[in-house]
Amino acid sequence: MGMVGGGQGAFIGAVHRIAAQLDNEIELVCGAFSSDAGRSLESGKALYLEPTRCYSNYQQMFTREKQLPADKRMDMVVIVTPNHLHFPAAKLALESGFHVMSDKPATLTLKEALELEAIIKQSSLLYGLSHTYTGYPMVKEAKSRIASGALGKIKKVVVEYPQGWLASKDDEQSKQAAWRLDPAQSGISCCMGDIGVHAANLAEYITGLEITALCASLTSNVQGRCLDDDGTVLLRFNNNAHGVLIASQICVGEENNLRIRVYGEHASLDWSQLEPNSLLMKFPDQASQLIRSGVGELAPATTATLRTPAGHPEGYLEAFANLYRAFAYQLRSRLDGDSSHTGTEENHLDVPGIYQAVRGMAFIENVVAASQSDLKWHTFSLQPNEGLSIAPRGEKHV
């Protein structure tokens, strides 16, 4: 793989590299790690790459890599830049013949996501999106149990993702905060674009349902911020179930407290990222059941994503690595003509792709539009909304 972005000091770049190499399926061979040519070279040297394959920019990298022999050039591109560069880098990578794995959200706007979808379909190349939380084994167990009908008809979904790292003005000094709060780099949303979209994706992934309508309230809690740092969204799904999505980056003391509860006719499921190896299943007329990773009979999709015996915690990096391993199997099936590892959901190696990318960007735009409107409910639309402003309507700084 080659990497765009993720140079020295970039948190998510290191995470992608660790995850990609965890199963010895993917090797980092080149990169354009920074918009500054000198920093890109230094980042590549720190990763022990050949200096000739540490490029000044991604355009140069794609051009030169195409000129290398097929057995040496990169096969895939990993994009870990701020949001505004996701689309142009992915577009050029695909047009240059390289498969793409991108950090989320896929693009800066829904219009770009739809254009990217057309490019992918025309190219027939692979595209993956790092909705990391779908890679957790017990998330796959929850998905499997719901799909089997163990909960009956789904009635209610509650998903929340509170953080506290942007609670004050002082928190804006970090590199990670600066670009997320800049509309030119982040887009029309900070909180919903950064973590709310993860919560929405998790709700749809686990339940197998799709959001069809929503009502939203976004706010900015620090003077001078024009993007949201907190929000609450009411949801309706395509089976008439209702839901609540809470995402916040100003909840003091919270870490990455992602949690989802799904309530059905016969039972409910509760999963939290702070206790990722456990899944709690509750019933109206019997004792609750604590399901642990690696213990007892689990779904094939669950066991396929476990690496260690029961009692050995697996978390964020391993979930991330599950996406990369599945993507590598998809790619290997093409490169080697080996259909035994197709990487499809049927063999429990699914990877979020352009479908989830488009729905994610649609979620962000629909939520912002709903928050700026006086209407209560808004149909979930896959059409771009060109009339959105940046600041949350009626925002109140506290």
C-alpha cells in the first residue's frame, strides 16, 4: 500500500499503518505523507521507506508508481488526510488504476460522494471506508443475532457517542482539533461529521435497517466556533422503528464512549466500546445473558474476526485490522485469481464501501439541514443540499 497523509504527528495515520500490517497481509511501500515535501520525506524515512518512494504530493506518487513494474508498484492507496482531500485523492487514485481505502467521511460533500460512486462503478476497482466499529467481533455477533430474528421486530434503537476533548476553547490548540473545526477542511459539520456519522453507520449496520427520516438539533458550545460540537437526532427506520442518536464532543470526562442499545419484541442487545468483548442480551421473562468473545457458540462472522483466546482483550486496533484483512482478501482474490477469499459479507469479511460512504455523507447533510429548519421531521434524502450554511441555526454559545 501507499499512504496519502498520515505523516509525523498524525494520530490516525499511525493507526491505519498498525491495522494494515497486523495480519502481515499488507506492506507499506510508499507515501506522500504531508503537503510539505520535506516533512513527507522525513516521515517516510522514519518509517524506513526508500527515499525515492517518499513523494512530495499524491499526484507525483500516483504518476511515478504507475511507471514501476507491476510486482513492485503499490496495489492500493490509503487516504488519511483531513476531509477536504479525501475526494480528490481518491478520484485520482482510481483514475490511475489503484484500489482505495479511505478514512471517513468519504468526501467533503454528498455531491462529491455521488461523483465518487460513479467513478468507482466505472473503474470496477475496490473502495473501502474505515467505519472501524463494524470490525468489532461482538458488533458482528449483535448483527448476526438480530438478522436471525432473535430479537423479533426491532422497535427502538439508542446509539450514543459522547467525547469530552473539545469542551473548552483551550482544547482547540491541537492539530487534530484545528482542522476538524475548520469548515474548509472539515465540511459543514464537526461533531456529526466526525463521530455522529460513526453512530449512524453502526445503527444501520447492526440492525440491518436504514434511516428514512430524522429530526435534529445541533449546537456549538464554545464562543467563536461555527461548526457543531454537540447534537441530538431523532430517527425513523424503514421498518417504522424509532431511534435516538446522541453525539457530543463537549461531554467533560467522556473518552470514546460509543454505545448502542437495540430493543426488539422479544429481547434487546447492549454493546459498548468501553467493554468491547461483552454483549449483553436482555429478556422480559428470564435472566439476562452476558455474551463474551471467544466463549461458547458464536456466529461465524464473530469467530472469523477473533485472534486471541477468551479473556485476552481485543479492541480498536484489532477492529481496524479486521477491515484491512478483509480488504486484503478482496484484493488478493483479484490479483491472484483466488476466489476462496472474496471478502464478501457471505464469508464474514465485509468491508464498508461506497454505499456506506454515500449514506454517511447523506446523513451529515440531512442532519445539518434538519437542524437549520423549523420543520420537525425530514425525509432522509440522497440528493445533495446546496443551500446549507455553516453555523448551526439558532446556536447558543455557553
